[in-house]
Amino acid sequence: MLQQLFTLLRNADELFVALRAMRGTNTHEDSWHLKLAGDWLVRAQTVHHDGGYAHSYALHAGWQPSYPETTGYIIPTMLRLSDHLGDARYADSAVNAGNWLLGIQQPDGAFPDIAGQKQVFDTGQIIEGLLELHRRTGQVGFLDAAIRAGDFLTGCQDPGGCWTAFSYNGLPHTYYTRVAANLLHLHAATGDGKYRTAALRNLDWTLSQQGANGYFASMSFEPGSLPLLHTIIYVLEGLLDSYRITGDEKLMTAVRITAGKLVAINNGRDYILQARYNSAWGSPCREHCTTGLAQWAGLLLDIYSLDHVAEHRLLAERTLRFLKTRQLRHADPDISGAISGSIPLWGSYFRFAFNNWTIKFFIDALLRWEQITSERTTGN
């Protein structure tokens, strides 16, 4: 801690630039924010020259190593961004990221975490990018890698549907619904029923963990800690994505119950949702997890596209505006376009640092907002 403080003081100019930039209240056209965000991800990819996106930039430690998990699910984001802005650099970036992932996949199909250890969640997240690259490029190597990853996941799943082997901290996690959703996508791409069977088994287990008030057990990264908004929304994203594929109404019902609790909180006590919530939906901290906020905006827009409840769109707009005002601009190139992991900057989630997946979800939500706004304007 003392070493980090010393480094922060030594890099005081950069710290002050970040703090000053975060005081802004102005926003710009969405395309401006999208380009700024996409360019920061390109910057995060080029610093290590391996094709992966750097995990984060920390004011006290600089650029961190390339991160396989988020590189995998940033790929579809960069492809969509390339389509939207008409900038081939982002599509080229996605292909380079995919080629890096092919080179680091382990013999059993697993992908490593940032420390080199195989992880179920990381492997499941990466499948999303591999499948999208196969769809876009037709290169069979991406599909083969996704199949090997899926075989690893189905081979180490617990009989009850969760994962504990190669799971983060050796615990079952309900936010692994995102793994289940990507197994469903893999089933759609291959027709192999074992992926669908494993996915449905996990989804059934997850639904069994939801309480009457919508709160899910096992949403935290670590035992005894409260879940971040980030992992709470992860659970709902996986359920909603799985609903789109299966049409199973019980999945969407679960999403509506939990999202409804958060909507009530967002409309009442917490104008901008807080970083963590306990099982009674109380929040013991007064800080914000920006990753979770970006996901929340995107989830609200996805629900709006199904239910057309104006409240969801308005809350998404409020959340996106908050994030846009906190996006750094006119600053050091290492942080220009980024959003800090926590607000305030010294909050507990990525203190004094800028993680790449916040920007990924920020881009996703803004692209979704642009799509919905366009549809409302044209009447489609």
C-alpha cells in the first residue's frame, strides 16, 4: 500500500489530470464517446504487442498484462463498433485479438486467467468472441477452438449444474449464467446437444438460488463478501441471453423480478445505483461500480426492447449520461477515453485504475441506445 501511494505521488500530474477530467458534466454526441472509447481499447491492445487487450491501466502501476477473458468478449463489441462507425481498425483489432486467443488455448480446451490458471468462467466468456469471429470470417479455426472450449466446460461441470472445478475461488457462482448462455450459442452453431444439456442444467441450478425478493445466492467473487452490481447484472445478462435462445419464460420471469427490485431502488433511494447490495437490497457503501452501471444501462435497454416500458429507457438514459460525464477526455493517452473502475476514483473496485471491460460494456450500452433511438425515430 505504501509503495502504491509513493507511485501515485510520483505520478501526481497524471492523477490530477484524471481527477480534473472526472469533474466534467458535459456530454457529446454518442459517436464521439464511442470513438473515444474504441480508441482507448485499441491503445490497450497495442501496449503489449501480443494481440490481447491489456487488463487495465493503473495510475500506481501502469499497464497490466493482456487479459484473455475480457479479450474474448471484447471481440464482438469491436466488430459491432466497426460496423457502426465505419472504421475498419476496430474489426482488425478484433481479428488480431482472436488470433492471440488461438495461440494461448490449452490442450484440454481451457483458457487461462491472467495468472495462467485455467478457469471455467474465462473459457466460457471467450467462446462468445470465437463464435462471432467464425461467423464473420468463416475461419474454421475459431469454431474449432470454441468447440474445444465447450468440451472442457461440459467435462468439468458438477452433476448439479454449477461449476466448482476450475471455478473462481473454488466456489459455485450464479453469474456463470453467462457461461451457460455461450454454451447455448455453441449448441446453435454446432447442433451438439451436450452443450445445450449442460447449459440448461446450469440455468436450472441458478434459478434455484433466487430468493422471493429476487436476490440470488452465490453472486460474489469471494466468500463472505457482498456482490458487486457487476456480478449481479452478470447473472441477469446470462439469463436474458439464454431466454432469447430458448424462449423459456421462467428465465425471463426471473430477470423481471430481480430487475424490478433494482428499478425500484434506482427510482427511489439510489438515483445512480451503488456498487454493492446485500440480500435485503440494502447498500452499505456510497460508491459506484462503473462496470455494473454500464451493464445496467444495457440490460434496461434489452428489457425495454421486449416490454417497451418507458421507465426502463429513461433509467438507462440517466445511467449512460452519468457514465459519459465521467469518461476521460483531453488527458494522457493512456487514460483518455477510459472510465475509472470506481467512482470516486479511490473506490474499492479497481482503485485508481481503469479496467477494459467497463469500456466494453459502455460501448455495448451506447450502441444499444443508438439502435433503440433510431428505431423510435423511424417507427420501426
